Amino acid sequence: MGQRRVMIDPDGTSNSYTGVIIQFPTRVIYEQQCAGTDCDQRSVEGYYVPLGGCRFDPEHGRIDFESLRAPFHDGDACYFGGKLIPASPNTCKLPPERLTQLRAAVESITYWVSEANTEAQPRTRLRIDDSRLAELVEAWVPILTPDGPGILTWPNCD
């Protein structure tokens, strides 16, 4: 049996999902439009984990992907979202203050650890994978979880 390809939000009409693709050999490839108005198509093999609605600290409200989108935008304009911003290897394309803003938004998200990972706490915070900063664009953020490396996704602005 060959690989399967799953397009996340294929017609661009979903505007309310946030999830993680855990990189794992499943023979299922998830594809996502990302990089703001540059409209890059990226894909990775793994399994998709929809994220719940609550932040790590429930008193801070529900997860809102707009807080993830904000560091890539200046008002309505997507200045920092895409692949056209030059970056050297392992260097983030976002200015430092915007990376700090994105890091805070990512770390506020609760990730429920898989049952197979019995050594980890049942819930944890997501973290940006600093070793893969050059891959980071809007709606495609490399992260670390107790279940392994992954990609944080949400609806791309375009």
C-alpha cells in the first residue's frame, strides 16, 4: 500500500482549525498552504492532532489562531509571513520582537501527550523548534512536543 496525501483545508473555506502534525512514519502525507500571501505548499509525513480550545492557562481564554497569525502581519498586510524574506540556515525570517510574540503564542497552547508516551506529563506546552527556524512561515511553525517534532498549523491568511 502506498502513501496517502491529505490536504488540510483543500478549498480554503475552513477558518477555525489549529492542529499539529507530529512527524512520524505513517505513510500519510499532510499538505498545507502556508507562507502568507506567498502561498507556499508544504507537506510532511505524520499524524494530525487537532488542538483543543483551551490555552495552557485556561484563565487566558481559548486558543485563537489570530494570536499566531499576528506576528506575521502589520495590520491587514502580511509582511513577514512568507518564503520571500531571506534567511540563512537556522535563522528565523521574523524580526526578533515578532519571534518573541510568536513564541509566547505557541507556548500558551496546551498539547495533550499521547497515551503511548507514558513518561511525559499528560499535558504540556508546545515549543518552537529553534533548530528549524529557517522553515518557519505563517501557518507552518516547526515545534517540539513530547511525542516528537511536529508542525503547528492554522488557516493561512491567503
